Amino acid sequence: MNVLVLNSGSSSLKFQIIATDMERIQQYKDDRICRGEVEGIGGEAIVHAQYRNEPNRTMTAPLRDMSATLDYLVRYIASDRSGISEIKSTADIHAVGHRVVHGGERFTESALINDDVLKGIEDCIDLAPLHNPNNIRAIQSAREIFGKDVPQVAVFDTAFHHSIPEQASLYAIPYHLYRRHRIRRYGFHGTSHRYVAFRYRALRGLTREQTNIITLHLGNGCSAAAIKGGNSIDTSMGMTPLEGLVMGTRSGDLDPAIVSVIARKEGMSASEVDTLLNTQSGLLGISGLTNDMRELQAELKEHDDRRVRLAIEIFCYRARKYIGAYLAAMGGADAIVFTGGIGENSADVRARICSGMEWAGLQIDDAKNNETIGREGLISNEKSKLLAYAIPTDEELLIARDTVRVIKGEPHPS
Ligand code: ADP
């Protein structure tokens, strides 16, 4: 089954086509046919597309909205000029899997999209006003292009965290606010945390129930998850993706009173402060330079800039603090797993986060850590009681696999 996986943003669309089915899933023989990204939707858009291991191609096209973008993409993929021999027409795309950011309390697992499910995703717009509308547009556009007979599946960023108990999901604010507005912790990056937890137990030959780990997804957005017995029991992102770790442009945790202090002192509205905390803070806000960890590290090496150093130190300290908190919450863990652009590629950030954690039985192997860049591997030494791994995430693969499983009516995958 050729599954088109879509991850839609406000003006971007990431896509992959992955051939998979139940047999391939069991044998780890999923086949990634092509991948790419469209940026600048709404104007002269830039389209990147790559067929298997061939060179990446870049094109431009005026694409006014999501529907025009998907139409362009599907036509391109099916055309001779793309060179994608597996896809000759829309009929060669058998299903569509969508990353949907917010599933609220209703969606605890991936769902086959019908009118009722679509309405449920719409009901979550309140919780994710910047994200869910884009996902809905992608679903509707795919319906227009492929027709109702091509099944579509929604895979929710929040679903993996549905197992978080109330002691960790509820905020200590008047309870009626939870009842009235569903203000609680939902957590995000669930597909990524779930994928690396699955890879961890495959690497170690463990069962789901034996999976007791802390996963750190460190990319532009960053979150930590405490996974006990295979289930998420806590995570650092909250009602929105702003809470928790320091991120590229997001502050993560802060004293909630700071919001009104900034509003008052800077003459800003609540929503302007919200934007500041989401887009002008984090690594960018502290360094005053960039949200990009790679650039910060290069800058630190070259100029030893004080604020750049501070940005990296605050980022790593916050992550270490969450590891400590989750070790306490879980009653100990077997491993820490790093993923995301920073977690997969920056041995320096991993080493900084893990430094001084010998008390918890964690000892990084410098050589292994430095060698394990962009690939799976153990990065702790033989003496380490708490293991550390780097595991590249692959949300698209999990979305493609969930799409197949949901369509086939297979039990919800662990
Ligand atoms: P997203 O959350 O948007 O998917 P990614 O997971 O791609 O983002 O992560 C992007 C981050 O990863 C950026 O801060 C980037 O600088 C960082 N990154 C990528 N490669 C490296 C590297 N070799 N060293 C340090 N940081 C890196």
C-alpha cells in the first residue's frame, strides 16, 4: 500500500510516500519512495522533492493554498519528469496519513477519518488554533483530490500522552477551569516519543511493558517524556507546546506572573506576550543571535560569546532538571533516549545534559557519543547503570504504519 504522509504547517507542507503493509511492518521492510517539503504556500512557493536516494530537486510554483499545493504535488509525483516510477497516477496512492497536532481528550489513538472524526478535529481548534486548521485544510484538500474512497487516517501528536495520570495532567488552578475549558496538560511530539520508545525496545529485545525510559526530543521544539511500562506517564509540554524545555524560539517553563509583568511594563496585550514567548524567546531570546543550535555551537567555538554560552547552558540545564524530575516521578528508569535534530546530531549537547549525573548511575562514553551522529546507538559506557541512547526519530514512518493498521482494523499498535 502506497501511503502519502502529510505534515501541514501554516505555510508549509512536508510529505513522504511510504510503501508499507502488515507484512512489511512485521519484517521492517517499509519502503520510502519519495519525500519533500513545500515552503511559502500562499505565494511563490518553493518545492523540494527527492526520489529515493537521488539528488534533491527544487522547483518554484505559485501555490495559493493547501488545495493547490497538494494538487501540484500529486501531479508532479505522477508525472514522468519526477522519475518516480511507482506512482503513475493518483490511483497509485492508496491511503493518506496525516499528522494532526491536537486530538484533545477524545482521540487517544489514530483514527480513520470520516465526517465525525473531522468534526472532532475541528472541536480541538480551540486548543490548537495555530495548528489544527492547517491539518483540517490538508484533510479536506486530500478528499477533493483523491475522493472519499481513498482512506485517510489522522495520527495525533497528543494521543501517546493520553495515559498520563491526573496527578501529572492537571494544573493546580480552580478545577472548574479544567471542566469548563479543558485546561490541562495534553503533551505533544507523541508520535516521536512513541517511535523512539519502540526502537529502543527493539534494539534491546524488550517488551513494551519492560520499557522504562526518559525520551528527550530536542529539535526546534523540544519535549521530554517519562515512559513507564511503555506508557507516557508525564511530559514537559502542556496544554500548548510552550511549556517545559527551552526551545529554539519558545521559553518553556517560566513563572506565570511574568506574563502580566511583561504586558504591563512593555505595554503589550496578552496575545502579544504569548507571541513573544513563542517566537522571540528560547535560544534566540537568550543569545540574541539565532534559534539554531548548530549556529550557536559554531559561534561559541569561534568567539566564546557570553550570551551564546548562556543560551546553551540554560538549554542543557533545563533538560537535565527534567531528567532528574522524571527519574523521581518514575522511581528510576533504565535509559535516556535522545532524538530530534539536536538530540540526534549534537554530541556536545548530549554530553552537557548528562554531565554530573553519575549520582544517577549515568556515565557517557565520550568516544561512542562523538561517533553516534545521525544514527542509532548506545552512548553510555559499560559501567553506566542508567543507559543513554541516540535514536533518530521517524514520525512519518509511524504515521504510514498507523495508517495501514487503522485501515486494516488491526489492534492499536503499542
Ligand atoms: P524540527 O523540530 O523543526 O523538526 P529538527 O528536529 O530538524 O527540527 O531540529 C532542528 C535543530 O537541530 C536546529 O536547532 C539545528 O541547529 C539542530 N541541529 C541539527 N544538526 C545539528 C548538529 N550537527 N549540531 C547541533 N545542532 C544541530
